[in-house]
Amino acid sequence: MLEQAARRELGEPIRAFDARGARRRALARPVLSAAAAAAFAALAVAALSSDRLLAGAPAALSALVCLYYADWTLRRAAGAPRRIGTPRVLYLFVHGLVVDEHRRLATYHWNELTAVTVSGVQSAEGASTRWRVTVTAADGREITLGDGTPDAGVLGEIVSAEVTTRAVPRLMAAIEAREHVRLGPFTLGPHGIDKDGERLPWPSVAEAGIDNGVVYARDADGLVEMTALAARVPNAVAFVEVCRRVRDGRHDDGDLVH
């Protein structure tokens, strides 16, 4: 791994984010549930063969519940179809990442990562935040980090900062060339922000930001407010920064300063 990183000139290693322990725990649950189902089934058979219905029925029901839970947890651990999915280990370097999934290594410079989506959900006040981070590479491949990755939120902030630094100049150049750039449900163009058939012109943009998992842009009077869940907005931090720069650099007629 270090040799491959050195060949790609990723610099010094900083930290490893190892999800293998979480995967082993996730896979252990269905195994234990299946074992419990087998034990309850044996008790049920023994009780029912001795005409002890009151003892056999609950044991049979417990076996079915354990079997159902084993099947559910196994399906959950397997996850949905994915392009790369959650890596076994992700290694953070000064100039990029090395992703280890099923003993296959992929290396990425920061400038080879084009988008990052970060979302955090708290089930209750005071509960730990469940993070989901999706990183998109220039070749279209995706890396998904979730509960199984330790400190996924920390890693998401690091990757987001690096990707944002490189994404903002690209987005600004496109808008200044009078192109339209789509970021999730938002479209940024030379005259303003479009979403769901509605436009917020640059002269009217008073504020853009991210609050409690929601990305927003609004006018000074609060009459027009565009919002979207952060989980649906790739490069949400870059979106906010571009809105600030375009707003501060526009002409009074709404065109951009070149």
C-alpha cells in the first residue's frame, strides 16, 4: 500500500480509517441469531413431541423471530448495490487517499475527487450522529463511508475541505463563462440560482449556508428561500462559497464581474 502511494506521490500517511471491526460485528449478529433459532427450534421439537404445547409454542415462535432477525441483519450487512461501497480500510495521506476494498487498492489525488456529499442524522437529542459520506472521483466511481467507518464525520470534513478548495475555482470559471452548473436540485448560472422552476437572481441573494443538514439560499426579505437536504447536494460547502463569491462580485444588473 505504501509503495503504491509513493508511486502516486501522495506524500506522508496521516491516518487509517479501518471499518473491518464493524463489518465483523455486523456479520456476527446474524450468525448468533441463526444459532439461537436452531436452539429454540430444537426445544420446540422436543416439547411438541412430548405433547407439551404450552412449552413448544413459545419456543417455536422464538425460533421464527430469531430466524427472521438473522435474515434481516444479513441483508442489512450485505447492503444495497454499490459502485465501490464502504471500503474495508481508507488511508488518509497528505495529498490524497488510498482505498482498500476486498484487498483491491485504489489511489486518488485530491484533484481526482470531484464531489463529496456529507450528511449526519441524529435519532434523538444527545444521541451520536450517524454519518454518511459519498465521495465521487473523476472517473465516476463512488466511495461510500457510513456507520462502519470510525470517525466518518471527521473524514468527511477533511475530504470536503480538500474537494471544496478545488471545486470552487472550477464552478466559478464555469459560471463566469456564462454556463449553468447543476449541484443536486440547484442550478447556478450567470443570472442566479434556479430550483424547481424558480429563480433567485444574484442581486437578491442575501445569504446562503448550511444549517441542521439543510442547504439554503434566501433573499434579504425572506420571501424567497430555496432549500434542499445536504444529502442531496454534492459539494454543498462549495455551493455556499460560490454563492458568496458571485453575490459579492456581481454588477448591479445581476451579471457577474469578469
